[in-house]
Amino acid sequence: MCKSKRILWLINHTTLCAFEVPMLRSFGYEVYLPKIFPSDEANRSASVNFTYDETLTIPPEDLAALNQHDFYNQKTSPAIRKIMNEHFSIAIIAFFPKMLEETVYHFEGKILLRAFGLAGETQYSGVIQQLLGDDFLLRLRSLGSRFWFAQAYANLAEIESHLKSRAVFLPLGLPNTHFMLENKNQRVRDINKILFVCPRINSSPAYYGTIYQTFKKQFGNLPHLIAGAQPIPVDDVNVAGFQPRNQFDEWLQTFKVMFYHSQEPRHLHYHPIEAIAAGMPLIYMKGGMLDQFGGKNQPGACHDFAEAREKIGRILGNDKKFIDEILSKQLSLLKPFTYEYVEKEWKKNFVDVVANNPYKKLKKIGIFLPLPYRGGSLNGAKNLAKMIRMGSRAQGEPVDVVFSYAANFYNVKEDFSDLLEQGITVRETRWKTFSKAETANLLAFENIKIGLNHDHYIYPTDSHIDFMDCDFWMIVSDRTSHPVAPIKPYGMLIYDYIQRYIPELLGDFFEYPFFASARYAEFVLTTTPFTQDDAIQYAGTSSKKTHLIPMEFNPFWVTPKQYPEKNYFIWSTNAARHKNHLNAIKALDIYYNVLDGKLNVIMTGVDTDYFNLDHALENPNVYIQKIRDFLEEKSTVQQRLHIKGHLSTPEYLSILSSAKFLWHPALIDNGTYSVIEAAYYETPSLSSNYPQMHYINERFNLGLNFCNATEPEDMAAQLKHMEENHEKNRQLLPKKEFLEQFSYKKIAPDVWNTIRGLI
């Protein structure tokens, strides 16, 4: 059987299982039931059922793994995730925070949160917000039609501001075994007592303890028995404590009357319905859930305790006419719990609305580059846009892509021609800052109700409709001046946390907006495991929503022209502090003046022309001025270092392919694509020795040589080694065909599958 006809029914309630699971099977579904549940007072009505294991057509080893997993308390391991997503399309889950959290983050099918009502005006969304936070509510919102608030009573969603739009009515049913009406006239109700159900009297004193005290005050002098599990014993001979099911069934058939106290407007216990089904007179208080089923005018309904006491007295006094009136009229309350009624509603709402309707397909995704980047960040963002468009089409669910770029910086035809050629729309964007009040107004206009914890937010605006036509936003880099306004669900692709290792790089106020934006994202993607760890440990993003995607390599697919010079190596960098220019220049000084280095060096990269002493600068920043001053002192380095600045792709490839080797002396970052590009054009590389570069080296089999970025002497020695061994190193480089398997075109389906599973 295909997975579309399998359900994870992650609930252990015995009576509920006896009704819902056979019904689901009658609809043609295979159903899995969990085998481990918490042994606490909240699960006294739970049990383990192996009956349906033999009906599941999944591998025995996968079933065994599921049976050993605690869905209530355990984290979902990769192995369990694989089994769930490979074999099941729907999960119907109980309202346990850990189960909800794990299922939402790791299950890729439809999720139905089974809701039976909470006390008073308590909202499920409020409890979720309190226990799991605002970002989890945003995560639920982003699931769209994959998530359903499966309410057992039609009025539960009335007060649910966040879940109302996702509500589906799946009524609660009572198993046919509980409808013991055919022989009700032959029963002898010879126990002249009130049956009252009140569990957890001492373990939940504020709620059940109060109910118990009220009952004792109003009815304590009448003969009675109190059923319900008592984890902490109660000093009362009339409190029976937990009893087997057959004992409770016997009480239902032999006691004279049941009293039901609850006036909760959105919750109903099983036992009053079981009493009616068993042919037992029910006396209950008006104002509760039974009123919803036409119970206001029932003879057993009471305005107050005095009326309830009077009616109970008549039953205990064997007022046969009154008893018969109650029994005949209260039967109408059973209709909403009968198999016929419930089956009809489930077929209409579950089978037709939830199961058979495909969940909303994404139509458009916005890719945002919030700052005017060039180089690797720009290429990475463009590649992500291409991979989403290409990967979604390869999977048969084509998504349109809009690319957002910072205003007043790019030449659209030159910088984004590759996107336009692939049918990707580009839009100039200005990020505007809004106050908390202004942001609240934006949210209200979109009918979004969520708490705002920051004084200011940013929001992307364009000349179109401010990207509201997109189903989802993907923001490349976390460099946001304020937290992103939660207008649309969004994810982030973050390349590095350099500031963790070089704190002076960004100043004193960088953590707040960057981290806030990342923490409120639906998910965070990284391209190396080290940045993934930084996102969790340093930025504080949840490990559940921080994911590694494959690092792509984008060959330029062009044959570079021969560069006229020969004896040089290339230093591909930019003007940022973490690129380690000071130590690199010291190393060059040693390489030339101590080790008699024979090769010139060509420096390329964004803003590197600022280091050129032939160019006068007005008000250079402190770091650039420091590098210029240091170069002034190194005459030999000045003569041998040729600074080209930012080059066009053809110019860069010409210089790269003719170089003896590439040098990457940065202190730390997410790794550089330049060493992969160099290998593709048969140029070996010397890199600083840090984890991200080892990851790239292993992934792409580059055969890198390494140097210590903090020790100029070692850097110089390794430069000399590369000068003498570049031909040998060239022979160790991977073939072009090997590197091409990592191109964005090849890995697009894998990247899209990861993103699609998270949105």
C-alpha cells in the first residue's frame, strides 16, 4: 500500500482508539499506534494496542523502530524521521508539546492536532505560544494546508485567533460496545448511589480538588461513590480510585444515577455520554458542553445545585415516571456520538477536505539579498534562486522565483542577466524601518495576530506590491539592521558568523538584529557544518530548524583567454578585515626578502583597489588606512604586488587560469569558492588552515596545501613550497567532470527537497 493511505495515529487513549482507528481502517487506511506513553496521571485512560501492527505493510524493522520510539518525550532521530516520511502521509497527534514540536519540525506530511477542548477561555494557541514561543506559531502558519486544528467539538476554534483558519470538525465518537441499550429494561439498578467521576483530587487540588470539595458540600450526605484515578490517595471511603474498565462498566449498569458537574463551554468528558449509552439517568448542570447538543431542555439538566439535589433525590427515591422521562429524552444527546453521525462527518471533513485534497502548493518564492554584496554572497544568492526554480520543476511542482536586490547599486542587465535568462524576475528593493506600532498595523492589515518583542522592524518595499505576492521569503545572509517584520514566513541562508571569531569586525551593536532575524526565521540553512554549529551555539537558533544544505560549485562554462604574464600567483580577496591582509603582507615580505621568492602576486577582489598606493583616497576607513600605511614600509612587496581590484568574470578567469597557484590567507570565514574555481581551471591552491576549508577540501577533493594564517613565517614558507611544487600539485587536482557534479544544476533537486520539506 502506498504511503498516502497510511496514518500515524499518535494517541494512546483507549476509548478514542476503539472508535477512531477502526473507522479510519474502514476508509481504507493503515494505522500505526504508538507503544510508549508517559506513565503519569494525565494518561490514566491510555493503553498500548498491538492489534494493528500486523495490518501494516511497512518493513518489520521499521515497525520495530517505531515501536521503540517515545513520540511523547523523545527527540525524533534521523532514522525515525526517515521511516515516518517514507511510509506515512498523515499524522494525527495528541496535544503534547514535545510531540507537537517534533512532528511539526520533522514530519513532511499533513498534521492534525486532535483537540478536545481546554478549561474556560484557555486557547490552544495560547498554550502553544507559552510553551513553544512565537516562532513556533509562525512555523505553524507557514505549514498552510499541511496543518489542521482537528477539533472534536465545532465550537473549539471560536476563541482560537491563530488556529481558527486551520480548523476542521472531526467529532468524537463512542464505540458501539458502549451502546448497551438493547437490554436496559432487564438491568437491575440495585446500587442506590450517585456515581460521580473526579480523578486527581489531591494531585490537582486547584482544579479537581475544588470540584471534589464542591460535590461533597452539595451531595456529601447522599450515598455516593467517586470514580477516577487518584495518584495521591484520598482519605475518603467513598473514593474508589482507579478501577479496571469492566468494573466501571458494571457501575454504569448498576448505579441509580450519575451526576456530571462540568459547565465548561468547550470540553466534555466521556463518562456522561457513556452513562446515557448505558441507560443510566444523568443529572447535569446547564451551561456546559451538553447544551451544545440540545441538552438545555432535558429533564436531567439543572440550573443550580438545589435543583440537581432535588432531582437526584427523586431518582434515589425510585420515582419511576421521572426516571423513564429522563431515560427516554436523554437519548437524543447520543446522536452526535453515534458511529453513523461521526462517520458521515469524518468522510466529509477528513477524507474529502483533509486527506484527498493536496496541500497548498507554493507558487512564488522571494529570494532577498538585503545588502549590496558582490562576489561569493551575490553568486550564492543567485545560485539559490536558480536551484529553487530548477529543482522545483525537476520535482514536478514548479515555483516562480523573484530575486530582490538592494537599490542603487547594480546594473541589472549585467549583474542579473543569468537570472533573467532563466525566467527569474528581479526587483529593486528598499528595506524600510517601522516602529513596533507601525509593524502591528501591517500585521493587522494581513490579519496576523502575534506578539511583537522589538522596538523596530524592517520590511522590504518595491515598486510592485512589496513581495506580498510571494508565498515564502528566503533571505540570504543575516545582515539585517533590525529584525525582519513577520509579515510573511521566511527562512534564512547564513554563510558565516565571522564576528564570533573577530568581534571587532562589526562593532558593538551587531548581535541584536542579526540574531533576532535568525531566531524568528522558519528555518536557517548553512553550507558548512561549522556555520551550522555557530548558528545553534552562538546565534541561539533552534537545532530543530537549523539545517545543512550541500555547497554548490558554479562553473563559468567558458574557456578563458591566455593571460600575457606567467610568473605569478593570484591572491583572491576583498577589503574586509578577516581577510588577514596585514599578516599576508608580512608573509610576502619574508617570501621576497628572506626566501628569495620568484613569483609576483596579483591581488583581485571587491574594494581591493583601495589598497593601491597609486590611488589617492579621501577619508579611507581605519583598517584600509592601516594596510596602506604598512604597504608604504614594504618597498619590495609594493614592487611585486599588482592590485587589480574587482574584475569582470572573463578578466578574472584569464588571470586565474594562468597563475601558478591561488593563495587564500584569510583568518576564517565559511570557506571560499575561489579554490574550487581554481581547481576547475587547473590551478592549485594554498589556503589558511581552518575547519571550513578542510570541509571544502574533502567535499571537492581539491588537494589543498595549508598554512597558518597567524604566523607570517609559516605562510611565507608555504608560499615558497608552492612556488617549487605547483606543477606537482597541479597533477593532483580533480577532473572537471568530477567538480561539475557539484554544480547548482546537479544539486538543485536536493536543495529544493530540503527547502520544500521545511516550508
